[in-house]
Amino acid sequence: MSLLMFLLGLVTGAIALHIDEFNVYNYGASGSGEIDDSHAFVNAWRDACKVRTQYARVIVPEGTFLLNPLMFSGPCNPQNIHFKVLGTIISTGSPKSWNGRDPSQWIAFKDVTGLNVYGSGVVDGQGMGWWDQSCRDHPKLEGCTKLAPTIIKFISCKEGTLSNINIVNSPQTHVLIFYSKGFNVDNVTIQSPERSPNTDGIHIHSSQFVNITNSIIGTGDDCISIGDYTSNMDIANIECGPGHGISIGSLGKNKEVAMVENIRVHDSTLKGTTNGARIKTWQGGQGNIRHVTFENIVFDAVNNPIIIDQNYCDVRGTCKEEKTGVKINDVVYENLNGTSSSEIAINLNCSKFVHCSGIIMENITLVSIQEGNPVTANCTNAEGTEVGVNPGSCFKK
Ligand SMILES: *[C@@H]1O[C@H](CO)[C@@H](O)[C@H](O)[C@H]1NC(C)=O
Ligand SMILES: *[C@@H]1O[C@H](CO)[C@@H](O)[C@H](O)[C@H]1NC(C)=O
Ligand SMILES: *[C@@H]1O[C@H](CO)[C@@H](O)[C@H](O)[C@H]1NC(C)=O
Ligand SMILES: *[C@@H]1O[C@H](CO)[C@@H](O)[C@H](O)[C@H]1NC(C)=O
Ligand SMILES: *[C@@H]1O[C@H](CO)[C@@H](O)[C@H](O)[C@H]1NC(C)=O
Ligand SMILES: *[C@@H]1O[C@H](CO)[C@@H](O)[C@H](O)[C@H]1NC(C)=O
């Protein structure tokens, strides 16, 4: 009996371990960085996606692979597809080569369940060409760019992972996860210069059960930004900076209905960022942001360590006062410490019409980056409780 079990184990083990591999070199990739290798990638993916085994693995070995915009689509037959990047993947770096194509996209995975993208390699968006003509920095330039490619999009990907990989120099957002459920990002590094425009590290929207852990993110915009219809996220062990911090929002633009809940950000460090733990909404929106926790976070020279801006406006003073707003409720700030580079270390700037409520602050110690300078807490239209908050009371008594 036990022998039978043993043999059965061997057989099922062998089946379970069988992985079909699809090496892009076997599909004609040059790996030179000079010739377009897109076809090899498309064909390797096509075969991996349709193979009749449980596991398939696309392999991108050492080498430099130049890719034009590509979509790796599912659904696929294997229950798991690995996409292993050991080499370097680069874009053309030329906005012109996107003429006639979706300007928002470079590499995308769509409708793939059980996708694991990983490897010690680098995905380099070569964003300089876009930064140099961005409307943000060159508003008067004719044909300036508002929308530039995201390095990797995961669209409708269930139970996926992105891990152990390096993603650099995006024309705009580095990683975008949307309409996805159950997705883990772990041990990635994301890097672009501090001055690069709109280069969010990871943006998530319309997704549930997404975790981001053990990662180093430094860009010209939010390290992590959480968009609408997102819930049940766990973000931990992130080193963020430079950048704009970890943000929920902006939500509620153009009177939209927002819904973001059950977000936990913890055990992380923000260094030299413009914001730390941030929530921002436009006036006039509706819906809720609720059950959000920021816990065990260290701020190092952060301009606005703790901030809620419910009166967000991209160009200050150009937005009308509106009588509705996205409701912000049950936000916990616990065990946060470090240095602020502005005077208002805690700034809850909530709507006069839809107050922030259920705010809990406990064990917060923030001091000025310039020793001896005071820092303050300014909570407007916000209600909650506080214990051990330095720079002093935030809620009016
Ligand atoms: C993180 O990823 C790098 C490759 O980018 C790898 O060398 C390292 O072992 C990974 N760390 C862990 C804990 O998996
Ligand atoms: C995300 O993290 C939470 C909390 O650690 C965990 O319960 C959950 O299983 C994780 N989700 C996935 C998809 O691994
Ligand atoms: C709060 O928001 C309003 C409207 O944008 C702005 O005028 C004001 O300066 C903000 N207050 C603080 C303390 O940031
Ligand atoms: C801030 O918190 C970290 C982690 O909990 C701790 O190691 C550090 O000593 C604290 N620093 C200050 C100034 O309280
Ligand atoms: C706040 O800090 C005190 C003293 O370090 C600690 O005993 C308490 O557990 C902390 N509170 C929370 C909610 O972690
Ligand atoms: C606090 O914020 C309110 C609203 O933005 C503003 O009117 C007030 O001047 C601020 N107070 C301080 C001390 O900065």
C-alpha cells in the first residue's frame, strides 16, 4: 500500500513538475538590442499559451531585447505561465515609433490567470525621449506628450505575481494593475529620476486583493498610487523615495463615484518624498474611502508626512467649491515617526460639506528636519481620536 502511494506520488510529482519551456532565442530573437525582437516574443508566448501542459515558461535569457509595443493575451491553457526575464528588455526609446499606436502601452499582459513574471533581469522603458517633450515640463511645446507608455500593464490578470525584477525609466507609469484580482508584487525595484514627469511606480485600480511587498521604489511621481474601485490591499516593507509618496487617489474627479476600502500600508520607509501617507480627492465627487491603515512607517525628510487633501485641484484655485465630496471614514495612523521638511507635519484638509470621520491617530512622533524648528498638526473638518500625537493635538477640543 505504501509502495503504491509512493509510486503514485512519483508519477503525479513528475506530471506536476513538467514545465514546457519557450526560449525566445529558439524563436529567432537576436538579443542584440538593435534588431526588433518582438516577433520572437509574440511567437514564444503564443506557443506557451496554447501548450497542453499544466505549466509553461517563457524564457528571456541574458542579452538585450528590443521590443515594440506588445500584448501578451490569454486566456491560456496552462494553469501557470512563468515569464522569466534574465536579460534586459528595452523599448526603442523613441516616441515617434509609437505613431499610430496606443500611446499608453508598451508591454501588456491581458486575461491571463496564474501568470508569474519574474527574473533578475531589467525592463527598461528608455523614457528620456518622452520626458523631454512632456506637457508638464514643456507646456508650450507643440505636440507635447500628455499620455506616454506604461512599461508593464496587467489587465484582468487573476492570481498573478510580479517579482524579483527591475523596472526602470518609464516614459510614464511603470507598472499598472487593473481589473485584476489576487495579484502579488514582491521584491521588485522600480527606478526613474526624481524629475521625470508622471512616472508613478505602481498604479492599481479596479482591482482586489493586490499585495505589494519588499520593494524599493524611487520615481518622479507616486511610489504607489491607488485608484478607484480598489479594495483589500496589503502594502508592506516598501522603501519609497524619491517620489510623491504612497497615495490613495486622486478620486472623485468630474463628480465621479469612488469606492476604495480595506487598504493597509505598513512597515515601510519614505525618504525625501513630497508626501508620505496621502489621501486626495476632488471636490464634487461621491462614494467612499474607508478602512485604511497606515502603520509602522518611518518618514525621513518628507514634505507632507501625513496628509489628506479633500480639496484637491491639479491647478490650485481653478476648481469651484462643490457641496459634495468623497466620504473619508475610518483611517488609522499608528506608530509613525520621523522628520518633516515642512511646518505642517499632519495636514488633514477635509471638505466643509463631507467631513473626514473616524480618524484614529496613535503614537505619532514627527519633528522638523531642521532641529529645533516647530512642526504643527492642522486638521480641518476632521473628526477622530488621538493618543500620543507629537506635534500636538490635531482635533479641536
Ligand atoms: C530579489 O530579487 C533579486 C533579483 O532582482 C534576487 O537576486 C534576490 O535573491 C531576490 N530576493 C529574494 C529575497 O527573493
Ligand atoms: C495579501 O496579504 C494578506 C495579508 O498578509 C494575505 O492574507 C493575503 O493572502 C495576500 N494575498 C495574496 C493574493 O497572496
Ligand atoms: C486646504 O485646501 C485649501 C483648498 O485647496 C487650500 O486653500 C488650503 O491652503 C489648504 N490648507 C492647508 C493647511 O494645506
Ligand atoms: C521610529 O520607528 C522605528 C521603527 O519602529 C524605530 O526603529 C525608530 O527608533 C523610531 N525613531 C524615532 C525617532 O522615534
Ligand atoms: C504605542 O506605543 C506604546 C509605547 O511604545 C506601546 O506600548 C503601544 O502598544 C503603542 N500602541 C500601538 C497601538 O501600537
Ligand atoms: C489650517 O488649515 C486651515 C484650512 O486650510 C487654514 O485656514 C488655517 O490657516 C490653517 N492653520 C494653520 C495654523 O496653518
